[in-house]
Amino acid sequence: MHNLQPIRLFIRQPFTESGNTEKLIVQQVLNLLQDLNGNPYCLKVMTGLAAQSQDTFRCTFESTTGLEFTPQNFRTVRLKLLEQADAMIVVRTSLSESGAFEIAYNIFGGTKVPIFFAVWQASPIKTTMLRDLEDLCTVKYITFENPNEIKKPLIDFIASVYSRKLIKV
């Protein structure tokens, strides 16, 4: 394992438009990240390793932060985590307006960390403004049917984030 602080990952998953199917797909991606941790890079998933859905994310937010769930509290906590991240991984399994907000914040108001889009085949990006962001920051788009399909591209992405972090140190 490399002797460097962990790569801090901010995971964006859909919440309000997400049910059990989407939650299962996201969990498989999170499990993949957990399997990659320490092999060879140390990863810190700042947003947690449990997939959420429209039925769970508010209670999870309250139990992990100790704060009442309000849009302001949620936004404040999420943006603070994003500002500390080395990379952002967007797991797209359904529409997420808050996800689009966080992506825009990262690019235009935050630290412009690299973004990896893992786009589930059943939920393609239709919004023109979320496509082809490479002129604004480092972005990688991968469409998948089975989360295992993103393993190699994700390893390559993490390696590039690691190299970028080495240059900063």
C-alpha cells in the first residue's frame, strides 16, 4: 500500500428518486470500492459505504450527523464533505437534481475535483448540461449494466487521482 493519506472520495448517489432496485445497484458499486480499498490505494469514502433510498436517506443523515434533516443542513454537510474530497464518484441510477447541484458546485464553486460518472444503463444521462464536461474539469463517463464492468475504469480513475494528489504534496 502506498504511504500517502487516503484518497478521499465523495460519492453522489440518487436519494429522492431511488427505490430498492437503485439502492441495490449503488450498494454493489460501494462494495466494489470497499474491495478496492488498500489494493493498492487507501480509500476513504467520506459519504459512507451504505446505499440509501428515498425511504432511508433522511434518517441516515440524522443518525450520522446528529442534525435534524433540513435542506439547509443537508446541503451544508454535503458541500463541506465535497470541499474536502480528492474525487467525486457519481453513481447514476435515477434522476437526481441534488446530484446535478453538487456537480455544478464542484465545478463552479468548489475545488474542481475529478469526477467519475458510473451511469447505469437503465438510467442514461439525458440532460445536455451534464454531458461532455471535460472542458470544465477532469471527467470520466462509464456506462454499465453490471457494476463489475466499472472495476477497471474505476481503478484507472483512482490511479489518476492518486497521481494528481502526489503532485500536490
